[in-house]
Amino acid sequence: MSDAEFDELVLANIQDVLAAVAQEQPRTPASASEPEPGQGLPHQQDASRRQSGEGAGTSSNGMLDTRLLEVPQNSEATIRLLKARLKSVEEQLAMAMSLNQEKDAEIADLQKQLKQNSQKDAANSRSMKALEAQVERHRRAAEVAREALVAKEQQMSDLSKEGAQADKDRRLVEQESRARDVRLQRALEEVAKYKELLQDVKKQG
């Protein structure tokens, strides 16, 4: 609540008290109550001041006009007026304190939520860093495995080539072996023929 609104509320309470006091004041003789030329009754003067702008409850500097807190020649009414203003101020103070407590509670709740969110963000950040580290480890392991697979494939290719060459060499050896066997068999047959001829010659001689 702004100061202007507060002053207007206090002024409304003051005007109510003034109206009650004006009704309770006894009538005075006409000679005593007649105003001087150009002047009216006190409550009429207050009304004219309120209508002119000064009676709006503020002075020229915008503050509450303290002259409205006094009832001329009536201390009891002035006391009641001051009590009314004090009660209004106390009510406004209590309201302001209650609002402040509500705002403090809201601020505390927001701070608690902010702290929780900060903790969640920190936990999420830690989890994200841990996941990123795990992903990096898996990436490196996959890279190592890929390199090992490439090496194995190259080794298998080399072994396959070596196996093909070995099969080729084995076939050549087998061919050469068969050719030697054929030549050896022919040579044995020739030797056998020569032995038979030799035997025949010995028999004839």
C-alpha cells in the first residue's frame, strides 16, 4: 500500500469521527455560533477545505494534514480522533506485517525451490558428465575393437593367400611326385627287361 492510499484510508476514518463528533456537540446560542463575515462553522470550514483540495486530507507537500486530528475546544473528541487514527494505523501495520510475512514465506519457498532446482541441476550435470565419460570409454573401446577387427581381417586375408599358395605348391609337388613315380616305374620295367635278356644270354652261352 502506498503512502497516498494509506493517508486516504486514515482520512476516511477521521472524517467518520468528525461527523460523529459534530452530531454529538450541543447546540450553542445563535450569538455564539454565528460566524464572522466570510467564515462558516468549523465543520463547514473543514468541508470547504476538503472540497477545495486542502480538505482532501493532504497538505501542499502531499503529507497528511495534522490539523484534521484536532477538534477545537473539545479535547475528548480530539482524543477519540487520535485513538481512531491510532487504531487505523495499527490495523494497517498489522496488515502490512501480515503481507510481509506472506511475502517472506513466498520468498523462502521460492528460495527453497531454487535450491532444489540448483541441486537437481548439479546432480543432472554430474550424471551427464558421468554418461559422457562412459560414452567416451565405450567409443575408445569400440575404436580399439574396430582396429583389432581390421587387423584380424588382414591376418585372415594373408592366411587365405598363404593357404591358396600352399594348395598350389602342394598340387605342383603331387604332380612332380606322380611324374617321378611314372619315370621310376618305367625305369624298373626297363631293368626287369634287361635282367631277362641277361638270363637268356647266359643260358645260350
